[in-house]
Amino acid sequence: MRKKRKTIIVDYDNIILLLFIGLVGVGALMQLNINSVRDNLSFFFRQIFWLIISSFFLWVSFQKLSINFIRKISFPLVILTFILLVSVALKAMFFPDSDINGSIRSIRVLGINIQPSLLARVVLILFTANVLSKKKDWLEDATPIVFFKQFNFLIIVVAIFYILILKERHLTPLIISGLTLIWMLVLAKIPYRTIFLLIAIVIVSGFIVLQFGAKYRSERTAIFKKYSLILKAFNLDQEYEGEKEYQIRESLIAMASGGLLGRGPNHGLAKHYFLPEAKTDYIFSIIGEDFGLWGSLLILFAYAGIFWRTWCNAYKETDLFVKFATIGLGMNIFFNAMVNIGVAISALPSTGVTLPFISYGGTSLLTNFITIGLLLNFSAERRRRIS
């Protein structure tokens, strides 16, 4: 009987795994902490359900998918995500009354709400990495004309995705994704004049969206100018009583009241409905109040640690697809975390972005768990054995 050769994983980045487990543990404890003082623990149990489901997909993306398979399915995933994004657009068109906080961003699949814009960020990273690796001979010579000619399909796919996400009134995923993809191009050694042209296009597009888009964005920008720790130094004569400013005002109060060591998980006040979005957008504020500056810094260092390890792994990688995908996935998590934290401390305008692994949210957990699974997969050393 002929024996089969089987490829097994013999080593992987343990630091990424440990930091990830630590952040997930903090997230579960914070959800229990917040929900225990509210109506019931239903949201906590839903989070545990999503943790179990997401862990299964992490295991699959880490242990069961070969790198070649991941490379091959990058475009089919583009098609699938496109269908989901179009489904959300159709839902907004035919069922406008089903909005949440003024926007429709999710679609129900097999009884589960899925937010395609979060999946799109990961799919675009894999697709971009695949395109860059296939066209490696054009990278360093990709002047603006050459880039738009040789990478036109990539540009079209990204543009379509961004237009569909923008229709959901969800600008922040575009900002995070745009930063990530541009950095991937920089690391692919695309000429700087092409990079600067792309950045200029992004800036002009962003200005148009902010200037002529939904009114709530300009309102959030005005609130940011009022509460920003830097900008408010130029305008001290402000009244901090507006109803629309409630979230950021309570967030800053919570962060400030935490001090150096925090009030302790049983003594924080913000989670007692003073901060409505405590379990999602502003969970970092609850961490700051309960565990103080030191606790907040530990969370920040954990994200920075994952980011640093992805760079180290990518630096030594020879497979261009794995190199670019690793960098992109690492930046996607890090930028996401920095945006959430920036909003909590009023360093950025309010965005509605969750804190990876910690905030409540099914699609967010699922997407980020798959991302970690892929990062562990890409960092793994494999060995072929006869079984």
C-alpha cells in the first residue's frame, strides 16, 4: 500500500497567539463586567457564542488551509464579498426602515447578521497581495501610467468595494482599508510618485465625501474640534453641554477618573448606562476607568506586539504573497485598534469602529479571529511526513 505524504505544522509564532489569547480574555471579562450591571447577561452569552464560532474558523484558517489554497480562493472571496455588499445595498433600497443608528450595514445569512464591510477589508488584503505577487516584475517600474495599466483590475475591484461600503454610510472601514492597501504598495516598492498620486486621489475623494456627503460626518468633525485634546487649546471658551456630544464627553470623564491604577472593575461608573456604547465603540474608556493608565497601556502594547511580530515574520518571508498578506493583515488589526482608541481619547472623530477581540460584535470577532488564524498560518514552519 502506497503511503501518503502529509504536510504538518511544526512551529508558528507563539507570541502572536499569546497576545491574542490575552486580548480575547480581557474582552470576555470586560463584556461580563459591563453586562453584569445592566439588564441581563444576554449580550455576554452572545459574545461567548461568537467566540466559539470564531474559534472554529480560526482553527480552520490556521491548521486546515494551505497557503496555495488561500492564494487561489482570494478572487472567489472577492466575488462572495461583492454579493454580500450588493445584498446590503439592496436591503437599504427596499427596506430603508430596517436601519440601525441611521444606516444599514448588515445582512442576515442563515439566521446570523453579517457585516460585509468588515470581511471586505480582509478579502481586499488577500486579493491585493495575490495581484502584487503575480505582477512582481512590474512593481518597481510601476509609474502612474504603468500602474493604472497593469493593475487596472485591482483598482476597479477596490473602487467598486469602496463605493458599495460608502453607500452604507460607513467611511471608517474605507480609511482603515485605504491606509493598509497604500502601505502594502509602499512595501511592494511601488515608485513614490505613484504612491503620492494615489494619496492625493484619496485625500480629494475624502474631502468631497466630508464636504458633500452625509450631514452627520460634519457634525462629528465639529464635535471632535471641540473636544480634541490638542485643538481645544486654541479655543478654551467652549460650553460642553450638547446632547450630541454626550458619548465623547462621558468617555473622557471615564478615562480621566481612572487615574493611574483605575477604580477597579467593581467601582467604575461609566458602564452603569452613563456610556451607552460601552460594550462596543467605547469599551476602551471602560478599561481606562476600571484599570487606569497602566491597564490601558497594556492593551495598547498588546496590539503593538502583534503588529511588531507580523512585521518580523514578513521581513524574513521569501514568498511575496505571504509577505504582503502578512503585512496587510497585521496593519489592518493595528490601524483598527488605534482608530478605536483614538476615538475614546478624542484624538480622532467618532467613527463607530469596534476594538478588535474586545468589543462586542459577531462579524468583528469572526473576521479578526480569521485574521489571526491566517497570521499564524503564514508564520508557520511546515514539514512533510509519510503517514
